[in-house]
Amino acid sequence: MRIFRRKMRRIEADAKRYAQKFSLLIILREYREVNYSVMIVELIGKEADLTFECMHIVPGRGDCSRIHPHFHYVDVLVDGEFDDKRRIVHLYNLKAVIKRICSLFEDKILLADYPESVQRVKEEDSHFRIEINGKIYIIPKADIFKIKSPSLNIEDLTVYFANELALDLKNKEMFNPLNYFEVTLSEGHGQRGKIRMGLK
């Protein structure tokens, strides 16, 4: 009798697990059917050649207090709805927009809007005179990319890049099917910034 009861309990437990699994499969199938018109597409910067190298100076001490380079990778994820050609975005057009932004940074020395208490910048006819960390730099204008950002840390650089991308994605009709995008900006050494922005 005890053996019979144990077998019955085991059968009941198996039946419950099967019922739960079966219900989950139904839910997943219904989810796929309902959301089939929505898709996520990703561009991986290292593989898609969405990269740039630039230099900067950060207020403070240590290695970052001198002019030093960073090699950046830009990953972009977009979420959108299928068009009549069964795609949410033309990847060639999306890459072109991202590469244009990367080209702004490429081989430039970045200059942010740090307060005068830590950085003084004087713009001359052909160059910038920069006082920072007790040093004075005279750098030709052609070598500087002056960005409207409160700092050059990975967080603010990611926000700046994403804002530039948002302007293009919002103002061009070809990107209308997109709902939102994510930018992940890597500056090496395992350091990355990530941000999501809506487009609707």
C-alpha cells in the first residue's frame, strides 16, 4: 500500500510539472505570435568596424592627467517594427550614421567643458591654449574636438555619442520604424558605458 501511494504521489508530481511546462510553452508561443512584428538588431562595433581612437586629458593625478589615447568600440542595438521589406532598419544606413559620429572623434584630442577651477582654455586664431593639471598645452585647432560635455569620463562620452545618434535617428524618415536604441561605448581596459534612448 505504501509503495502504491509513493507511486501515485510521483505520478501526480510529474503531471503537475508537465502541466506547468505545457502552459509555459503555450505562453511562449502566444508571445511570439503577438510580438512577431517587433525585432531587435545589434551592431557589434569590433566586428562592424564601428571604432575610433582619440586622446584626452583628465583633471587630477596619475596616468590620466597627461595626454593619453583610448581606442573605442561602439555597439548599437535598435528595437523596431518590420517594414514591408521584412526589416526594421537598413543596416548600411545605420552604420553610415554611426561611422559619421565616430569620424568626429577620430585622431582628435578631446576638450570638454570642465570648470575654470580645473581647466582654463583660451582660443586663439590657429590654436587652443589649455592650462590643466599645472601644465600648459598649445594645440592646433585642427587637432582638437571641443565637445559640449561636462567631462570626458566614459559616462558623459556615452551620453554625448547617444545624443548625436538620436538626432540622426529622429530626423531621418528611414529610421521611423525604430522604437528605441542602446549605445554601448567601450574605452578599453574592460570599461564601458551603456545608455538607452527612446525614439517615439
